[in-house]
Amino acid sequence: MRARQRKLKRYAIVYVRVSTTEQVDGYSLGLQEETCRRVADMEGLEVLKVFRDPGISARSLDRPGLREMLELCCERRRDIEAVIVHKVDRLSRKAKDYFEVKYVLEGMHVALITADGSVSDTDEGALVGGIQATIAEYDNRIRGRRSKAGMVACVEDGRWPWKAPLGYLNSRDEFGKPTLVRDETRAPILAVVFKKAAAEGINYSALARLATTLGLTSAKGGKITPEKVRQVLKHPVYYGEVCGFDLCVRGRHEPIAEEGVLRAVRERLQGRASAPRKNVRNNPDFPLRRFVRCGVCDTPLTGAWSRGKTGRRYAYYKCRTPGCPSRSGRREAVESEFVELLERLTTNPHSLDKLSKAVEEELALMMESSAAATQSLEARLAELRDKRQKLLEAYVYKEKLDDAAYGREIARLDKEEAEVSSSLRALEQSVPRTGEVVRFALETASAPAELWKESSLEVRLEFQSLVFPEGLTLRCGRFETPAISPIYRHLAALQSHEGKVGIPNGIRTRVAAVKGRCPNP
């Protein structure tokens, strides 16, 4: 009888995660776990184990807790019925990674469900999960763009937004803005190195030996190499400049040496070698550069201009590998082929309407869940403030507490209030704006080809990576079977047979369909 009861027992696993920023903001692991356990109880599941990834970003699947969770699912696949997460973005903030984990769990017959009930082991739940994963990735991109904008503004103001280089330390000024201050241990030694270079010339090996003799080490305590000396002497930050994002302005920090010494070092560097040619990483003339790979050697293609006999210039995409037998492709032909590929992904109005409704329903569900969580946190905050008032009365008027006990309780309440307040702020920032997300989803689904053709280079680069997350392979002027974004796979499932979305053949497997068939590649 006991053996039979043991066999009928149903288990679930709980997975919780916070990134470093969320952890600072008070996005509680305990709150996530408590919510997931309630869901397990409602489903009649016993929580077998809770896996945590504290302070780890969801941009990668290389997480200790996630790996252990999948290993336990594999070992106990007959006992475990579900993995419960607080929200989809706790599992991953990249749609591709989310689907990879989901498919692994499905292969072990383990369901993936969320605490708010939006994702479940149903067809509708699978669709909502895909939409949530795509929204999380889009939200991540928006945050990255805002972060970059903040760093650009910092550079424009002459401030250093990155980790401090050797000889400096990161600090904040009286307004709380980032700045650099001299590292009084390493900066004086670097000043001696610059003076030596100005007086006797540039000899990286000799300067590295001098720095080592004077006791200079790298930020991690390693030995100073000639290459490191070369990087220091050429870096604008040591000359009092802040350069980045195609900007170079006078910095607010103090240069590493006197102005005359720095001028002499720069003159010697200019006499030693000509200035390197600037390499433009993202070229508006070639938006598919590095995104498309060679079908013969799998090297990312580059773009170049060529001048014909008549003096006319022509644009080509070509392989960078010396001796590769692949042919160059005219830019017009390659981009026309890419636009045709996007046109085959155009969604008909009927399915687009379904997508719009699904996105709006999902966002409404997220708003509702967020409102409930906000109400709960606000109630907790009011309760803590009420406790503070009662504690004050007990200490001041009733004299029931001594100074030490009152101090301990006040400190505990301060800490809990700060955590709840931070959780409220994080919750407000985590809900994306409905209109912005819906417009983005509709634009990318209704006319992907037109969106790509009419967009700026930055939007093109992000959009083509979103639609084809693994990039594209070009062979004989044709794109091999690409892997498309999960959102388009869901749209394909929504299409009716009469108005089916045109997805490239063989989308489920990325195979080189034309290998061996192309004469003289």
C-alpha cells in the first residue's frame, strides 16, 4: 500500500532567479519562492527542490542553478511533473534560450508553468509563453538602448562610464555622477614611465621592465607586459581625454603626467608608426555585413566597393577568407534576396488580428498580476509603518523597551521597509508599456520587408537579428534554410491553410540544402 502511495506522489521543482541589479533593487528570491510554492499547492504538487540563481543575468543559460535543475529533471523524469517559475523572464530574457529550455523539458515530459498562470501545458499556454519570452527580449533590448544612451551622455560630459583603467579608480563627485580619481599607488609609477618614454624614446620592453622594477602590477596583481605598456601609452584617457561612441572630449579627470611630457610621448608615438586606419564596424552601405556567413567556409561576409573599367563603383558582399572559392555577390542581388525572404514571412490580416489580441490579452494579464503584487507590497509597507509607530509609542511613552532593543527593532524595520520599497520600484519598471509593445509586434509581423527597407541602420541590425537569431548563410547567391524567431513559428501555427504564412522550406532544421549541387562555387 505504501509503495503504491509513493508511486502516485506528484512532484514539482521551483526555479527562482534575480540579476545583480534586481538583487540590489530588492527583487526578493523569497517572494518568488513563496508564490511558486502556493501554485504547487493549488496544483496538488509537492515541491521536491528549489533551485536558486542569485545575482545572475538571464542573458545566458550558463547558470549553476539552472544546470542542476535540468539535471535533476533528467534523473527524476518519472516523478517530476512540472517546473514552476515566477515569470518567464526569470527563466530567460532571450526567446531562443527560453524555447531551448522548454523543448528540453518537453522531451522529458515535464511541464513548464508560471506562477501567474499565463503559461501552462496547453496550446494556448505555449503561445502565451512564446509571446512573453519575445516581450522579455524586446524589453531587454530597450533597457540596453537606454543604458547606452546614458553612457553616451556620460562621455559627452567628459566622464568615464566604464571600469577604471590602470592608474585610476572609479568614484563619484559631489553630485553622485561617475568620475575617475588617481590611484595613488599606481599613478605615480605610470607618470615615471611616461617621463622615461618622453626623454629616451619608445621601447615597450624596457618600459615594462622599469614599471616592474618600480613595483607596478596590473589591476589583478599580474605582471606588466610590453603589450600592456603599449596600450597605456596610446590610450587617450591618460592624456585627460574620454573617447567612445565616435566621440572624443576633454575629460573631467586629471591626466597621468604633466602636459609637456604627454605631448612629447604623443609626438614620439606618431613618429614611430602611422596612425591606424579607422575600422567602421557597422557600415550603412552594407547592413548584412557580418550577419550573413559564407556557405563554403562559414566565415562572416564583409562588404566592399569596387571600381569598374569605366570608373563606376559597385558594391559587393564577399568572403574574407583568403583563397575561399566562394564568389562575391553584388549588394543589390544579395539584399534583394534578403527582402524576398522577409516578404515570405508576411502575416495575413486574420492572423495579425489574432496576434494583436493575444499580445493585448497577455499584457493585460501582466498588468493585472503586477497590480495584485503592488497592492500586496503596499499593504505590507503600511503594516511595517504601523509597527514602527507602535514601537515608538512603546519606547517613548510606555517605556517598555530599552535603547538597545529599540535600536535593533528599528534597524530591522528600516531594512524590511527598504526591501519592500525597492520591490515596488522594481515592479513598476518591469511592466512594459502596452502601446509600445503592441506596435512593435504588429510592425514586425505585418510587413517585415517594408520595415527593414525603411529603417535606419541601427534598427535594421536589431530587426534582422530578431527575425533570424542564428544569422544567415549565403551559397551560390541563395540563402540556405534559416532558423527563424520563435514568434514567427507561432504565427505559422496561427495561419489557416488558405492564408498560410510563407515560411522558408525546412524551417525546423538548419541544413545546407544546396551543398554539393552548386557548380564552381
